[in-house]
Amino acid sequence: MTTPGPTRPARTKGGELRAKVARLLADRPADKLTIGDMARQLGHSHGAVRNAALTLVRRGEADQSGTGQPQFRANAKTAAAAQRAVISPPGTHSPRVQAATARTAYTAAAAPRQTGPIRRAGGQLYHPRELADLPDVEALNRLRDADVPVLLYGPPGTGKTSLVEAAFPDLLTVAGDGDTTVGDLIGEYTQDDAGAYVFQYGPLVTAMTEGRALLIDDATLISPKVLAALYPAMDGRRQIQVKAHKGETIKAEPGFYVVAGHNPGVHGAVLTEALASRFSVQIQIGTDYDLALALRIDARVVRVARHLAHQVELGELGWAPQLRELLSYQKTEAVLGTKAALANLVGIAPEEDRDTVAAAIIKTVGVKKIAPLTLGKQLPASPARQPPGSTGSAHRGRQR
């Protein structure tokens, strides 16, 4: 067997990179760091660091801002996340035997309905929605028990990941993008403290050996050749061959389950026939505007979002605020006020849709003018901050 060369980049054990990213953010609480900043300091690829940072954000253990080049910053939970690995190695959890042995067909009324809010792993509450006359979390668990893979699709921010996290507390997640490799799914060689190369299993192997649920988030951004490594685990074979590790065969324990997320219309997202055919149930996820009202988000802004969403359905517009944006609006309004929150809502819309979004806000909310949140004129210095001996009139004179 050929020993991997020393030029191969070292790879942390499952979840350790997330802890390293959290530690970096926690050590610099006042800074906003880009993916590039963190990748350079940690010595890992941009794709791997991006996956780790986005997972921290989804779990509520870091904050994200910006869109074109997102920035990440520590919050109150980041320091705790830095103390532990998020994904455990194989063998940490016992297989989900109890649920698997109960895999029998049962009627819709056989189990009690889960209607109340569910607390996700990151501490956030998830409010179940109706799916096939059942709470969505219960429907997903029944599909898992029947070994029916599910593909969730819809715009970003509609709660696809939140639903899966609420339904499956034993969930492992792969945040997909164009840089995701077979090694990110199955595993690859990494250096231990002594400098020796050892094979570290990836989240797919961990989920299979421990009978856990696996979410492939943004699956349609992953190369079809990479996704092909997943398919043998999902069909009747329920096993994969790890060619990079002596051709080892990994068999799925009872309870292993795959669910995927897809954002149609996102640049680079391609739903191939091979991928679609692996998911017998495909569920469209949209924003629950009634839930937005129940969460006490400004009813006028919810009406704006509904109207814009209708225009998106008609093909007249490319973007509408989803629940994520509405919740952000609510938080911004509480901190900076209604005017600033409305301006920010316009600013986060794609540039080509901003005029339409602004017009809808003006018509529904009643403001005279609205534009993206922008820095204004420089504020005059307060008397307490003027240099000793200076006067306001002298200061103004020097500015002329």
C-alpha cells in the first residue's frame, strides 16, 4: 500500500475544525472575520472553513453578516462551542436500534401529534408546520422509520435546515458547496500529533455506523461525481466501499437516514436526475406567513412579504423576504427602530429587485421614501470630546 505523501494537507478529526473556528472567533470577539481570514490563520481550505463557520451559525454559536463576502463574529455561545467537537467519531453513539426495530406500517392516527414548539440543538425554538395532515417533524420521523429519503426544496431562509434539526436530534450535517469532496463525505488521511498519517472517517461513515440521520445541505451545489459516493448507502445495498482506506466496506446500521436540502434558482444549483431519483418524497418548503404574524412581526411588513412572494410565483420578481429575513427585521427594528429596519430590508434585496421592494414598502407601510441603510453625514463632535482650549466657533471656522 502506498503511504500518502507529506504534501497532502492535514485534516482535523470530525468536528474539530468547527471547534477551531469557534476558538478563533472567541479569541477575537471584537473582530468580524471572512472565510479567507480564517482559512489563512488556521491553514485549512476555504471550503472546509466555510462549512465549519456556516454550521456554527446554523447552531446559533456564531453570527454572520454580509452577503457577497460574508463575515463571522463570536456571540455568547461561541466560547462553549470552541470547547468541543460537533461531530463525534464513529462509535460514540449507539445505533438507533429501538426506532429501527419498530419499522412497521402504521396509520396516521397511531402516534400523538407534536404541535408545540421544539427546541433545536442550538437552543432555538422550531414551530412545527402541517405536512400531510401531520406536524412536519412527525411526518419526517415516519418517513425515516419507513426508509423513505426526503428532499426539501425552497428558497433560502424558509426553515429547511431548522425542520430537519428539530425532527432529528441525532443529526449530522454536511454543508455542501462546489468545493465539497468525496473525502468530506467519507473521510481521508490526516496527521496525528506524532506526524503519522491515519485515516479519519467522515460524517457519512459516522452516520452509517451509528444509525444516525445525515443532512446533505445545499446538495445541488455538490458535484454529481461526489454525490455518487453517497448513493450505494441509500439504495438496497446500504453500504459503501472506502477505496482510500484499503477498500473497506462500511454497512449502514438500522436508523441510518439521508435527507437533503435544495435551493432552486441559486447560482450553480443543479438538480440532476440521478439525485432526484434517490429521493422518493420531495417537499416544497415556503415561508409560513401566519407563523410570522404569530411571532409578532410587524403585520405591515408581513403583508409586504406576502405580496412580493406572490410576484415571485408569477415570475415578475426574483426575491421576496422569507421567515429568516422577517425575523432579522424584527430584531433590527427592536435595536435601531422601524425606519432603519425597513431601509435594511430594502438593502438586503438583490440590487435588481430593490426598487420593487421599496415601492411595496412605501405603498403598504406608508413611508414617503425608503432607500438601503446607508451612512449619513458626519456627526458634530460633542463638547466633551473637543480638544482642551478649543471652542465650537473656532472649530467651525477651521472647517470652512
